[in-house]
Amino acid sequence: MESLMQWLFTPAIVITLVLSIVFSFKSRRSADQRTKGLHASRMNMSMGVMLVFIAGVQLLLSGQSTLRIVIGAIFLVIGLFNLFAGLRNHSVYRLMR
């Protein structure tokens, strides 16, 4: 079971990391404010999902030490905040004309 979770978490973390980098570059290079905001919100969503997966690794696949649980909980909170902020910003910039 642990091996299966490693095979699921690792590619998910790598994919969301690549998406975060791509959307970051697109956001920085965009001249249009709406497009820039859309790419930045997608970057936040990707980063949030990545942090949630990292928190999953810390909480589910590691030994149950107090430090790992605290770090996993911090990553989970920051990841969920990034995900919801990205969703909120994406809906705002999507409605802009």
C-alpha cells in the first residue's frame, strides 16, 4: 500500500511543480492584466495542490514523529490557502473583460 501511494504522490508532485513553473513564467511574461491574473491564479492553484500532496507524503508515508506531523500540517494549511485563493482569483479574473 505504501509503495502504491509513493507511485501516486511522486508524479503528482512533479506534475504540479512543472505546472507551477510554467504558469509563473506565463504570468510574468504576459502584458495583459487579465491574462497575467489568470496565469497567476493557476500558478497558485498548482502550488496549492503540490503542497497538499507534499503534506500527504509527510502525514501518510513517513514515520509518526511530531516534527513530521507539524510540518505536514503546516504544508496542508498553506496548500489549502493557496488553492482557495487561486480559485477565488481565477473566478474574478475570468469574469473581467
